[in-house]
Amino acid sequence: MEIIEFRPTFDQLVYTFGGSRPAMRIKPGTILKLWSEDAFNNTIKSINDLASEKVDLHHVNPQTGPFFIEGAEPGDTLAIHIVDLKPARTYGVSSTIPFFGGLTSTDRTATLQDPLPDTTWVYDVDTAKNTVGFQSRFGDFSVDLPIECMLGTIGLAPSGGEVRSSLVPERFGGNMDSPEVRPGSTIYLGVNVEGALFSIGDGHYRQGEGEACGTAVEGAMNSIIIVDLTKGGAPTWPRIENDDFYMAVGSSRPMEDSWRIGQLELVRWFQELYKLHQMDSYQLLSQITKAPIANVVDANFSVVIKAAKNLVPEVQAYSGIHASFRDKAKELRL
């Protein structure tokens, strides 16, 4: 397997899915060792840096990529296995941004309300302890939290020649902000254009489900990823597999439509996996699924629908590519 290392320069970062020239061409099965910039584009470095003053909303969630996957055609399935993620800085940052977040009025949920205070928190990263340190800004409380790295954005170019902001989650993946996009997970995305044009970014050192205030513990990230291609079988919406769950992600507004999309995609996947009638798949999943919220703050809300593997007979999704990835990953940790 070919191993490619890529650290983009500032002028190589992109801020959309679609519409950008590929950073390079790679073959299916390639191992990528990547660096990605934080969601704020490295503009917030201390508690004195405020999002309203420092952050350019046209240049947030910078993406590393896109990568042109040789042989990828519309209708194929791109399988991306996250081998390892590690903080690339000694600190992570989070903030409350005026009129952005789950518990404030926004441009879409507009009320006569002053903005919540523009506030920045800096989390110290202790790699020896594997923790990030929370320190209150309005008191003297502190606590160390486990590092649980994930990627907020992972996606392909959309169909129809569309160019979408890297703030948007949709059927091409994008800014789903799901903690399930973490080491040990395989993400399946339907290819929409020749070459797929795959990219990643928005590294989080940890995040609660929902990303309630609008930002996680944001940080630059070192990643090891395996990218492979399955001809045909493209899912309509993102699917995720790890050792314990089959999952599907829906992204839309209102949130119940996100749930419906994810539920339907998992119904379809179980039809494929177990040769079930649609109604039987619907009934079975009604009794076994969980539905964690990925984000409540993006341009679309994202909901994950997940079914535990230990509740159903063992099968091999996509010809067992996840298990193959897992075996290859054992020697590739950062």
C-alpha cells in the first residue's frame, strides 16, 4: 500500500466541497498521513482573541484536499477508514460566537435578544495524560477531560456541479460534526463526480453530542486515513461502520427530517445486508436503533441512527472492507 504524507500550505487550504482543483491524484487503497488546520483558520490563540473580531466566516473549516481518487465514478462508494487522529497543537480553543449556537437566537431563529457574550476558552492539551483542560472564564472551576479526537468535516464533491460551503453537512458528508467520525470508524460516501474529490478538516479534540454552543475543542490535527473504492453500491446518505455499530447520518432542517433521512438510509442498508423486506427492516430497526444528535448548530442539523451489531447476525458490509481496514490499521498508529 502506498503511503502519502501531505501538509497543505496556507494557500492550499480550501473552504468548499466541490469547486476546487485536486491537491493530488491518489490510487484506491492509499494510506494518507495528513495535517489539517483548525476550524478558526488559526486566528484564535488566546482568551483575548474574540471570534467576532478575528474569524472570517468566508474562511472557516479549512479543508485538506481535495484528493482525486483514480477510477472513482458517480455511483461508486468511497470507503474512508480513520486509523488514528492526534492533536497537532498543545492547545485547543472553543468560543461562543454572537448569534450562533444552540441556545441563542440566530439569523434563522430570530428574537429580540442581545447576543450572548463573545467568549473564548483555551484548553491545554496534555498528551502524556491524554487530556484537555477546561478552565472556567467566569469563576475558578477547572477539570481535565479525556481527549477524544474526531473530524468535524469529511466529504466529497456534491453532484450537479454544486459548490457547497465547508460549514454545510449534506448527503455528500461535509460538516456533520459527529463524534462517530473517529479512529476505528469507516465512513462510506457515494461518489458524485469523477475522482470523488475527497477532503477532511475541522479537527476536534473532543465534542459533546450536538456541539451545543456551536464549537467543539477545535484544533489542528494529524490524521492517518486509508481511502479505498468499491465499484457501485453508492449510499444515498453517509454510512458509518465500526466494530460495534452500523450507522447512517441524515442532515437537514428541521431536525426531525434529519432523523427521518438517517432512519430511512439505515432501513435501506439493512435491506441490503439481510435481504429484508422494507417493512421488516423498518420494524426491526424501530426496536434496536439509537439516535444521537451530531449537531444542532450547522446550516443543516445532523442526526446519527445506529444499530448495534451484537443484536443481529454477523454479516460483511461492502465485502468486509471495514474488517480489512482494521487489520491494516494495526501497524499504522501515530
